[in-house]
Amino acid sequence: MTADDRLIVAMDVPNALEGLQLAERIGDAVSFYKIGLGMLTGGGLALANELKAEHGKRIFLDMKLFDIGATVEKAVRGLAQFDLDFLTVHGDPYVVRAAKEGSGGKDMKILAVTILTSLDRADLDGALIKPGQIKDLVQERAGNAFAAGADGVIASPQEAALIRALPEAEGKLIVTPGVRPAGADLGDQKRVATPANAVADGADHIVVGRPIWQAPDPRGAAQAIQAELASAQATRRNH
């Protein structure tokens, strides 16, 4: 069986040991894993290296780096040595440019975060983000990130179609968290879609966490999503 790498499973578990156990339970049903900031102190980098080197998995390191340019560049330069596949940074153009410089031409893709999928307009108001509808701000930030050299962006499924329609999005990746199978608990996500709808609207990869790792049968849950991605409902729409 060859797993569809459009599905990225978020390993939002406490430590590397539990992450490795989860990967073993899922087996060959998943080929791509996301390791985030929450596991950084629990052996996240070690797990990334083990899954990559010993199990042949693709790795998305979700650090959402944000700092002055020189610091971002140094951090990315250090991470680039681990032969990872995706790395996230905040979508501010100067951060993206620094990250691309730090990646040093390695194959690791720099993905820019537009607006977190757990946020709504009230959250943005509290953070003093300029007025406007979230979808418009996401599209604008995506365009700016592409212009700064980002290999792709992170955005909710609800904005995937808008970003895919940008001329600057040609050949770029759109990765969508906030994906929930029909009937799943939304958790802390506010801008969501089903796996098939996210891909149909232009996403190259979807990120699914709790509906898989909290399931009684994580492998079965992953296989169900893989089947949905292979269905006619996941056919890319024309925009």
C-alpha cells in the first residue's frame, strides 16, 4: 500500500515515545507527519529524525518561527540540516525572506502562516490587526508571502480557493489545517472543512490531528480519510 501524502497527521501527543507508538499503530496508512511546538521539549526533533531516517516518513516541522530576521535565518539554517520536508514561519515578508535565506537551497519547503485557523475576527481585533474580513486578509498575506519567496502557505480550508486563484500561487503549496471529517468535533478550530472539500478548493495537503490520534482505531480513521481523498468529491474545482 502506498499512502496518499496529501494527508498529514498532526502528532499532537505529549512526547516522542507516544508519537512513535502512534506511528507504529498507523503503519503504512500514513506517510507524512506534522510535529509541532507542543512536542519540542518532549523529543520532537529526535522523533522527526527517527521517523524520517528509519521509517521513511515525510516530516512537517510546525514551529511557526517569528523573530528578527537574523534570528530566523540562524534557526532555519540549523533546522535545514535535518533533511525535513516542510517548516512553518509566520507570513510577514521579512520573516519569509530570512527563512528562505536560512534554508540555503535545501529541499525543505518554507511555508508561511497566514492567519491561524483557531482565530476569528474578534481575536484579530484583540490583537490590533487591521480591519477587514479574515478571508481578504488571508489572501493578502498569502500574496505577500509568495512575493517574499515562500514555497507555500498555511491557511484554513475556507480560504484555499481564494489563495489558489492568486496568480502568485502558481506552483506554490497550500496546506490546510482545520480539516475535520464530517461529524467530527471541531475542538479549537473555527474555520473548518471536510477533507474532500479542502482538496477540491485547492489544498495540496490537509492536516488532521485529533480525529485520527484520538480515535479508538487511528489506522482505520486515517484510511477513511484516505478513501475520502480518493473520492470524486475531492476533485479539484475550476476557479
